[in-house]
Amino acid sequence: MTAAPPGARVSRLILCLLVLGAGLALLAGCTGTAPSPEQGSGPAVTTPAVPSWVVHVPGNDRGSVLLVGRTTCPWCLKTKELLGNLTVDYYWVDLDTLDNAETAEVMKAIRVCGEVSGVPILVIDGEQCIVGFQEARIREALG
Amino acid sequence: MTGVPEVTETEIPALHDRLDREAEEGGYHLNPDEEFVRGLVRGLLVNTKRYGYMSCPCRLAAGRKEEDLDIICPCDYRDPDLEEYGACYCALYVSDDVLAGKKKTGSIPERRPPPGARVSAVTPAAGAAAPFALTYPVWRCRVCGYLCARDEPPGVCPVCKAKKDRFERFL
Ligand code: SF4
């Protein structure tokens, strides 16, 4: 997967900020990293604050990656392990640790996946959705 | 944020042994990967403490029993998934072939329909018209398909151990 050109990343971020609230923008698949001065020549953009209940795992940028899981699900752990092995920069959240308002925010962010019930749910760039520990698909998308 | 209920080290083997015994009695099998199953059993215990019922560890729960009835373990989708993929969605249960190493399984697609398309778990399915007069209503276990003719469904399914509220009126 090739990284989006800096200009495209900035536009995507701006679009996300316009459409969504700041915290939610991140979860909905907008980049969480503020573009550095040398990245593109677009207007300065404030990085949306990452809610404290979202965990950031630093790694290599393969687009914006959000993993939604449950603490009770071993497949979610396997997915985290795989993302770790692939050294992907990603954000994760365990839905069963959230209160109602936080859960509602995440549910909005995973709307792109339709009415999913199973976890893990991986949302890539706010548009691609992989439900379940589908190793081959995850490797293809992020490897 | 909310906390995750504590699970003690003695609770996990106790539930594991019960599930294993009940599975074998009913002709089902737990996944032989003990470490993986341990994680799922822990998840079932956490969900029981959190919701008051054993909601599926790998699915989003509404936290309201009426809405989650179909995903109380063993869920309504276990048997068709065992048949088609050799494992349930979480892979807590596996088929004979998977247990014998004749078939491999992994993460499988989610069979649970979206909320609007789910058969109501609250109201029992309207019984089909019987072609003859019945002395007793016939009840069907939604988990394993066990049928019985009696005034009320049994408290626990004798085959898969699903509770009374998982039965629907069949005839
Ligand atoms: S039987 Fe259903 S509820 Fe139980 S662990 Fe398997 S998929 Fe989850």
C-alpha cells in the first residue's frame, strides 16, 4: 500500500474535521498526525485531540488504522499481534471498556462497516473495513 | 471508560470443565487449543459478570438480554457454523473433523444478521399450523434444533444445555 501524497492527507484531514467532530474525526479514519511543515503547502491544521480512551500504537504509517475490539476476544489479541508484527501505526479501542457516549462515538466511526456485530473490526483510511481476524486480507491491506 | 470485571484464576478452569463436559455429553467439542479457549472462557466470565448472562466474547453485546438472546453462548449460530466452517464464530467449539485434524479452521464470516433482519428472540416464532390436532405444543431449541412436545419448554435443553428462553414454539 502506498502512502497518500501529503496534499491528499491534508485534504482528507480537513474534510474529516469539517464533517466530524475533532475526537471522532480521528476514529472515523482521518490521520491523527499533524502534517509537518515540510509536508505539502496546505494551510496549517490543528491535530484533533485523541480521546484518552483510544490507545495509539506507534509504527510505520500505512494510512489511518483503527482497530475496534473487546477485551473478551482472543481474535482481537491476535489482530493486535499481527499489526505489531507488521509494525503498523494504529489506534485501538476496546468497546467493552467504554461508557455509552464513548461507545456511540465509536459506533459512528465504524458505520462504514455496516451493521456489524462481530469483532475485531479494522477500519483503514475510514473506508476499508475488515471484520474478523482475516490474516491474509490484513496483510494485503497493511503488509 | 468503565472497568473490566475481575475474573479469578479458579473461575476459569471451573467454567472450562463444565463447558467441556456439557459439550462432550451433547456431541460437541471444545477447541483443543487450550490457551485460546482459556481466553474465551475468561471472556465469557467477564461478560457474565458484566451483563448477567454469557454473551458471546467476540461479538458486540447490547447489554440487554432480549436483544442479546441469540448470542448467549452457545449462540443460535454455532451449529450452522460448525456444519459449514468446522468452528463457531469465536472458535470455542469445533467440529469432529477439526478436532481430528482432518480440517483446518480459522476466523470465519459473521452469520448473525443485522438487527432488523433478526428473528425476534423475544417473541417465540408463531407455530406453524400442524396438519393434525396436537395434544401438546412442540418446542424447538433455537441453538441445536432439539424438539419436544410438552406444555412448556424444558428449563435446560438436554442436548446443548441452552436455557428455557432459547426455545421457540415450533408447532
Ligand atoms: S458458540 Fe457462539 S457465543 Fe459461544 S463462543 Fe462460539 S460463537 Fe461465541
